[in-house]
Amino acid sequence: MRKLIRHVFYVVLCLLLLAGFAPVNPVPAQAASISDYYTYSYTADFSKTEVLPAESFDMTISGQATCIAPLKIGTVTITPSAVEVAGQIIATNTATGAQSVLNPSYQLTISPVPSSPGQSTTASVTMTLALPSDSAPGTYQISGKLDSAKVIVGPLPMDVTSLMPSSQAFGSITCKSASIGGGGAPPTSSTPAPTATPSPSPTQATIQSTVNISGFISAEGIFNTSVRVLSQDRKCTLDISKNVQVQTAGAPLTTLNMTESAAALPLPQNSGLASPLYELGPAGTSFNPAIILTIMYNLPLPAGVTENSLSIRTWDPVMQRWIAYTSTVNTQDKTVSAAIPHFSTFAVIGDVQSAPAPSATPSVTPSPTITPVPSVTPSPTPTPSVTSSPSPKETTAVLTATPGTSLSPAVTTTTPPPTPTQPASSQIWGWLGAVFVGIAAIIGLLYWGLKRKK
């Protein structure tokens, strides 16, 4: 009898161990694809099919799931509570292949999930998108890139990303050019493209560009769309956002002009001119909020001027001096940008960086704490020599801790890789396995105790 009980115990223990650690596949083994159980279809509606760069438009994605056959794991039929699809919205220029991410993360949830053959459920999500401000004119294919897809069954999400298409085309939109002044016409105006005014004399390097903006601004002086104005040399760019309010000193604003001037205006002390002077008009025109002015700077830069010191500055005719705006330097495109509230004369100016004084290094080296060192050596008692030793060590640490190197400890060069996490289903079965093993251990202890008593 005891031998029979012992054999039964061993069999139960083996079954518990196998049940606790047997791998469980959350995806139905009979299915080569989720399409064996469901069909999915997507449609997209655009609020606009023709847009300007940086102009907002809405896109509504509708997804429909239709049940083909009941979802089973083995012989057990399961009913999912939801399907969650997450991804990105990408615009691809059909001519150049250039891609832009319009929405880095969106999620479409279909719930409840149809469980009987022939049943369907539809869900939709609406998002606001915009092409980048530097988008080239042309046709853009809008598509969705799949990041993850999950079927929720009770508390357990089943990952079915690999069983679904990695991308989905939603449609296309057309990007129109809003650049005027350097070529191109307003999309809502029949005004012909402006022509450059000839130079008044062969000796004066002046480029005059006047553009008609009446098709972009309302009678109340509010821009009804985003506009980009280029100088004729295409080195000075003015970006005016939609809904910007214009105030003028006289008649309503209907034209803008950009003039590259050869006027000799005095520069600030210890500075260098890094671009032409651009006069924007009409004079007395102001904007609320401010508009963005971008100017390309010339290379090589003036002697002693660095790219980090460049800024857009405006000439104040009353104070007879240059005033600097908070600017952003793009060293890759060689441009400087700033928000300006009104028209005036503008240029890119940099500060001359003075070289560090050569006497700075030797003045620190002969520290007064180093001078007494020779007098400590012949001292009859060892105590002073021990006491004075920290002084030269501290002096050396100060000398080597320059401002450039003091920042190096704060720079993190490596980031530990993220700890991989197991799927929720694997963790749950692992916990159940541990519980089963604990139960088996308790049974073993009870059996061993009974045996000892007998």
C-alpha cells in the first residue's frame, strides 16, 4: 500500500511540474494568419485634398472587423473583448520618395469584437495632421505603418502583430506651393508671378522683389493661410502663419517687398557682418504674433566670428544702433532664424571672439602654496611635510579642472539597454507553474511527515 501511495505521489508531482512549465502559445496553432478568423478593412476620409506646407487637415480612419470563424485555442472557443491596433501615419512624396512622419503614435480600438460568422464591428479615429513646413510641392501618399496589434482575451493581450499587414495605404493629398516672391504664384490668386525690378545703376548691388499678397490676407488684415515669401536671391525667407494679424501705418497691406541694400551702416564694436542687409517693407508694418525671418549667412565668416555667436539683428534708425533678436543657428543649412514683430532692415551679425589671454595659464601655475615646498623638505620634524602634502595635490586638481573638462562627468555616453519584459500570458503561466511546484512541495512534506510518524 505504501509503495502504491509513493508511486501515485511521483506521478502527481511530474504532472504538476509539466503543467507549470509547459509552454503555452497564445496564438491559435491552427491559424497561419489572423485572417483565418477575421477580415479587416480600412478607409480614410480627408477634410482637404489640397493643402499648403504646415497647413492642418483632418483624417478619419475607419476600421471594420468581420468574423469568418470562431476563434479557437485547441478545441476551446474564445471570445476576444477588443482588438487594439497602434501605428504611425506617414506621408511619402510620390516623386522623390521622401517620407515624413505626420503622427508618430495613433491607436484604433475595435470593441466589441464580433464572435459569430458574418458579424461585423466598425470603429473610427480622427486625427489632425500637417505636412512639414519645408515640404516640396507634389502628391503625397498617406499610409499607416503598423507598430503593434493585440487581441484582448480577458486580462491577457495576445500579440498578433506578425500576423497582420505591416502597412496600409489610406489615400493621397496634393501639396501646393505657398512660396512667392522668388518664383511661384499664390494658389488662390490669379496675379501673375512678380518680376524683378532692374537695378537702378550698374554700381549699386540692389535686388528688388515686390510681391502681391492680396490673395492671402482678408479685408480685416488677417492672413487666411500660411505664406512663405522668398527674396529673389532666395537667401532671405519670411514665414507668416495663418491667422497672423497685420497692422499698417496707412493703407491695408496688399504687397510685400524685400530689398538687398548696399547701404553702409556702422557695425557694433568687435563684430562682423555675415550676410547681406535686407530691407523689408512697407515700413511701419507690424505683426501679431511675430513672424519668422530666416537668413542664410556667408562663408567664410569674418575673422574671429564663430557660428554660435551669430544672430539676426535689426537697425534702429532712431537710436542709430543694431538690436539683436533671440536667434536659432542651423549650422547644417547655414541659416539663422528669429521671430520679428515688424518690418525694418535686418542682417546676420556675429561677435568677434577674443582669444584667451596667454597670461592666464602661467598666473595660475605659480600657486603660493607651492613656494613653501622646498622649505618643508629640510624640516627636522616629519610632521610639516605630511601636513603640506595635501596642498600641492589640491593645487593640481584645481589646475586640471578647466571649464571644458568639468562638464564631462555630466555627459552620459551609454544607456543601459531596457530590460526585456515577457508577455503577460507567459508571466501568468510562469506564476501558475510556481504555485503548482509549491503545492507539490507541500504534498511531499506531508507525505514525508506521515511516513516518519509511522
